[in-house]
Amino acid sequence: MATPRHFLTISDFSSEELNYVIERAIQLKAIHQKGEIYEPLKNRVLGMIFEKSSTRTRVSFESAMLQFGGGAIFLSPRDTQLGRGEPVEDTAKVLSQMVDCVMIRTFSQEMIETFAENSSVPVINALSDMYHPCQILADVQTYVEHRGSIQGKKVAWIGDGNNMCHSYITAAKLFGFKLHVACPPNYCPNEALVVTAGKEHVEVCHDPAQAAAEADLVTTDVWASMGQEEEQNKRARAFEPYQVNTMLMSLAKSDALFMHCLPAHREEEVSASVIDGEQSVVWGQAGNRLHSQKALLEFLLLGKK
Ligand code: CP
Ligand code: NVA
């Protein structure tokens, strides 16, 4: 049995493969918008394990499979034996005989990696505490649609050095952009990832103005991620100077875009004036989850078209 390809982090794909997926996502979006029926995954099934909440990820993956002629099964730990302690290894060996691909949203990256090691079908990371690689595909697709290639551009990450930030760090080298992270001192991203990316691709500072200066893209995320709810008040105090607002956006290039993976908290990490303003592309960004994940599923299950 050949080892399947997985998408557990952005660096599981080469630059060339990532750029292929982005171009293919744009093509698949055009096919969808023309109303053409395209069913390359007829009779194929995606298993979707969700140990955390989701709106965009669940609906985009499920719709992608239905529109591709296949189906998707939503699996929550409440209803499966995973929630009663069945080992991840055993679950992977069983499920991967029944479905063609598995998507997992969970807390630990290790759980996803263990699942993938024991799976005979491709596994997709749909968010862990460490990474959120699917969101990067939609973000880069959105940038390309609005401004062309992201290569050589300045991207500002303002806020928490979290799972989204880690995926931006990993993406910087592979897509060839320069990432400037501005985070509070106690909320820095994983040091090893920053070192691996190299200074020519990632710089970390504590000054949002410095990170946002002359940026082509400004992006942020919630101050307390899923699982950190009890830290909300402490985090709100630490992150207060890191709000993306009109003043901060004015330091970026005049044609800079604003992105947010959503869900957003207005007047916390982003002001309403920015997220609902002219530079914001968050709605198209969210919609592109459908198209970029279609491209990802097609690539993992069928290879290049
Ligand atoms: N951005 C994102 O992954 O959204 P959901 O949590 O709604 O899936
Ligand atoms: N950092 C956020 C992203 C949600 C899509 C979280 O993990 O909750």
C-alpha cells in the first residue's frame, strides 16, 4: 500500500504544489460560479472529525464534497468511540478503510499526526492548537485574486502568536512573502518555527506600528483561541495595544488589504471600521474556503488535473 499524502501543515506541500492548489482553486471557483456541474469525487466520502466548534470549516468541506459528487460524514467525539477513549491509532485504522479522506479539527497536533501515521487515506488538518493550514490556502487565494502574486509582499500579523500565526510563518518561505509579526512579549509564536523560516522571511517584534508600516496585507485573529476562554480577561489587557484599527491601517500601504480568518470580535482585535471597511476582504476570504479546499481535496485524492 502506497503511503498517502497528507496536509497536516503548510510545509507538507512544496512551493510548486501550493501554487498549483491556489491556481486550481481560482479555476474551480470559476467553474462553480458558471454553474457547471463538476463531480470528480463521485462516490468518495470525507470523514470529518470535529473536537472543536466550526462554522466555515465544516460547511465548506461538506459543501465541497457534495458539489464534487461525493459525501461527508460529521463525527463528533460526543457521538463516536473516540470520545469514550478508543485509541486514535485504532480509529484511524478502521475509519480509513471506510472513507477516502479524513479531516480533523482537534486540540493537539500530535493527535492529527498519530492519526495520519495510522491512516491509509489522506488526512487534512482542519485546525489544531499548532496550525490552521487550510485557512492559509483561502487567504493566499484571496490575496492573489485582488492583487496578484503574494511573492515579495509584506504581510503584517498583528496579535497572538497562535495557530494561524504559525501557519503564516510556515507559509512565508514557501509562498515567498515577508511576514512581520507584532505580538505582546508573552504571546510570541513558536521560536523553532521562526528560526526555521529564517530572518529573510519572518521577523517578530512587539510594535504593531512597525509591523504594519508599508504592509501589503494586514491580518489578525482573536485574542483568545478556542480552549483559552478562561484567559479572555487577562489576554484582553495584554492585547489592547494590538487592535487593528483605522490608525494602524493608515500606516500600511494605501492599497493594503485586511484579512481575518473569522470569527471576529469587533472592537477587540479589530475595529468595526476596519473589518467592515473598504480594505477588508474577509467575506471573500471566508467564501474561498470552499474553493481552496475543493482544490486541496482534488489534489490529495486525484493528483493534478
Ligand atoms: N476560520 C475558521 O476556520 O472558521 P470556523 O472556526 O468557523 O471553521
Ligand atoms: N485561532 C483561532 C482560529 C479560529 C478559526 C482558534 O484557534 O480558535
